[in-house]
Amino acid sequence: MKGTATEKPLRGAGKRPAKKRAAKKEKEKLWELRLYVAGQTPKSLAAFANLKAICEEHLQGCYAIEVIDLLVNPQLAKGDQIIAIPTLVRKLPVPIRKIIGDLSNTQRVLVGLDLRPLQ
């Protein structure tokens, strides 16, 4: 009787090396951001536009922005202890970070979000 040989891939064959998997996982991690505003004031609109531009450039699709209008839902300010507006809260990745203002100083926002080291 002739047996047929079956080919089995080597363990781990076809997989990325651990370093590449870790780098990809780091890139794919989702950033959860909440922007607290009070209506559609010029400062609130500027904060959202600045945040969107920063995210598009530095997080390339690995982010979610939730805009919370405190004129509509004022009780939501208590959960994240919001004392000024506009305020950006980074929920994920942990630790939680907060940035107050219209986010126009890109370098300070990047440092505040821990996307760039303090220089």
C-alpha cells in the first residue's frame, strides 16, 4: 500500500514575526476621544475642526470622536468631571487625559494626547 504524504505547514509559518504583529497591533489600537462642547459656538466648532485634523494626520483612521453637547445633556459633564468647555477627554488608550481649549496649539495637543514626547 502506498501512503500519501500530507504537507503540514511549520508551526508559525505564514505568520508575521512577533515584532511586526506588535507594531501592527499598536497601529490598530482605537483611540476613543470625547469632545465636550456647549452648543455650536465658534470655539466649539474650532475645537472639533482642529481635533479632526490632528486625528486624520496622526491617528489615520484608528480613532472615534464622540461630541457631547452639554446644552443638550448637561448631566454628562459629571461623569468626566468637566469644569470648562471645550474639553477633550481621551478615554482610550488609558490613562485618561484631558485637554481644555480649542485645540489650536497642535504641538501641545499632541503632547497632551501622548502622541509626541515633551520637547
